[in-house]
Amino acid sequence: MVKEKLFAKMSRKKIVAGNWKMNLIAQEAIALVEAIAQLKQNNTAVELMVFPPAIYLQALQHTSLKVGAQNFHPAEKGAFTGELSLNQLKDVGASIVLIGHSERRELFLESNSFLKEKVDAAIAHKMPIIFCCGEPLSIREAGTALEFVTQQLTESLFHLSPAQIVDVTIAYEPIWAIGTGKTATVEEAEAMHKGIRAAIEAHYQSSEIADSVSILYGGSCNATNAAELFACPNVDGGLIGGAALDAASFIAIANAF
Ligand code: PGA
């Protein structure tokens, strides 16, 4: 059983993704991507990707790193002032999108049903997804974190077919750990990742499907704590905020596998 789990982990995609949020200007973004590409050398065990502010996607599209968009609007086009469509993001080089980051949920009031629309739009565009989920502190303290996260997945993601869900990457990011310097303990992270995998298995009635979905951890993950987090049987990489803004620390995290 342990051997099987180990094999399942080895066969899943390993990803370290940098979410730059609303940081950097063009010159800094280009310099950061160049520094990361140079430092990454031949590390092919882990897929590295960055999510810059969308206005810099075009300038970064020829890097050897995968570049993605932090956000998009699910409509094809139209009267959505200030928003960007998937066609526009593809046009400037985005090849993956984040959906449901907690800052989108909390600050911009994106609901599970709106995020479902985004999931469907991305699937229709054959655009790969990192779907973010995670609970606020009050829910963690109430002891209902797994139920909360399972509901987020159920309402936005579990309508996908088996063939569609296996291509989705999930990022678990406890809100109380984002940008706070407070990381989930290894036990807390592993318990939630295991719980998410069990929820996928229960919904799709398939351990094969559950075992094939990569689940990343996010929330104050850095060069110091990445190795022990990534050693967990159900943690397949990280979605990194603050520590992704420095090439050396981002690469140190990638090398923590
Ligand atoms: P952090 O952010 O690493 O700065 O906590 C992670 C995220 O929000 O994706």
C-alpha cells in the first residue's frame, strides 16, 4: 500500500508555480524571469511556471518557463470594463490560468458558482487550470476545514467529467497562511491534501483518478519549509507568493524536491 502511494506520487506532475500578484514593473519582471530561467538549468523533475501581472505576459512569452494568468473573465467578450478574456490572454502567451485564488474570493467576492463559470470557460478553451481552494481561520478553528474545502470543490469543480478532472491541478492554500509567515504544519497540510484526494476518490468513485490529480500547497511556503512540505505523500508542489519574487529562493523551493 505504502509502495503504491509512493508510486502514485512519483507519477504525478510536480509543479512549483510563482504567483507574482500585483508586484513588479516590466523591467523587474523580465529580469526575474531571466534569472529564474538561468538558475533552473537542467532541473526537469519539476515544472516551473510563473503568473505575472497580465500586462507583462507578452514581454515574457518567449521564456523557457510556462507563463500563466492570475485571473480572467469567463465571458467570450463584451462589456466587462477592466477585465480580460481567455482569448486575449492566450493571444499574449498565457498557457495556464489560476482560478479561485483566495484574494479573488475574499477581496473581489468571487463565489463558488462564478468560479464554476470560469472553470467551464477554461475547459472550453482547452486552457489548463490551477484551481485554488482553502479555508479562513475561523473555519479552521471551528474544525470544519475539510468540509469547507470539499464544498468549494463540489460547487466549482466536481461537475467536470473524469477525463476533464484529471487534467486539473488543485492548489490548497489555507487563507490564514497566505502572506502571514504562518505555514500550515506538515501534518495539517498532509491531512488536508489527503482529504482532498479522498473527496475526489469518493466523488468519481476512482482511486486512479484521485491519484492522478496534482495537489499543490500554498501559504508562506519558502526555501526553508518547502522540503518537508514536498516530502508529504500527497503534496505535489507549491503555489508560491512572496518567496517567488526572488529568483534564488524560488529555485531553492523548486530544488527542494
Ligand atoms: P504567500 O502567497 O506564499 O506569499 O503566502 C501564496 C499565494 O497567495 O499564492
